[in-house]
Amino acid sequence: MQVTRRQFFKVCAGGLGASSMAMLGFSPNDALAEVREFKLQRTTETRNTCPYCSVGCGILIYSLGDKAKNVHGKVIHIEGDSDHPVNRGTLCPKGAGLLDFVQSPSRLKYPEYRAAGSKEWTRISWDDAFTRIAKLMKEDRDKNFIARNKNGATVNRWLTTGFLAASASSNESGYLTHKVVRSLGMLSFDNQARV
């Protein structure tokens, strides 16, 4: 098919005219009636704290799901909480990448146990994990608890076990954690926020 220069300019002018008419509002009614849906419109918003460091920035987690029993929601967006007094909506690069952290296929979601001398990790239930931790803590505390020092003064110390707490917790949970740890007699207690 041979197109002359004059025909080429006619086709281009016609296309330009049609697109200009569309820009001026002369487009089909169906195209005008379509409204784009906001991506977070049907999501559930959950406020939380960033898990990375001791700053404790507030985040908003948006998930899709109908909240029915046995249905797990899917996190689709995470952003900084503009109402949070610590970060006022801003996030560092780690906090900004939280969505990748949540959806990572290599993320550990269940407790695992490796027996002494074994090379294999086996998945256990949360009840088994908590029971094992409580049992081992009780055994160690019963064996190493110091009620009185050499002078006979009451000290109630447990020096062989320590506790590392998460600083991304609320003040209330940090206070309760501190009370539980100290009431057990532990002296080795640390937190990124240094509570």
C-alpha cells in the first residue's frame, strides 16, 4: 500500500483532531462514566507499631478480607501513621519496606525446635513452645535462685537467665514485662528503649 505525503498528513490531522475533541470533552459517555476505585476503599485499617528499632514509629496496616471465620486477611499496604506523635507519618527505609517483610516467603511464622545434636528444625505448636520455655525457666530458677547473700540479707536474685524485650511494645506492655521479669528475680534485663 502506497501512502502519499498528503494522505499521511490527512491521517495525522484526523487523529490529532479526534484526540483534541476527546480532550475537550467530546468522548463517549461510557468512558466518561467510569470512575476509578480508590485502592484502600474496601480495606480494614489497623494501627500498629513498627517492629524494627527503639523509636517505635506508628504505622497503618491495610488488609483485604471479609473478616469471616477461617478467612485470613491479606495485607496490601503499609504506611506511616500521620496521627502518631513519634513519627507523624514518616518512615525510615526499613519501615517503608515493611510490606515486603510481611509478605516474604522466607518469613518465620511458627515456632521451631532443634533437639540437641540434631541438624534438623521441626515445627512445633505455640502451646508446646510456651510450655517448653516455662519448664526450662522453672528448672533453671529452682536450681540457681539466690534468696540470701553471704551476710544473710534477702536479695532474691536469679542471675543465670536474662530477658531481652521488644521496644516496639506499648508503655503498658513494657511496664508489665518489667514487673514480671523483676518479680522473677532476673537482673539481666534489656530493651532497646532502655525501660
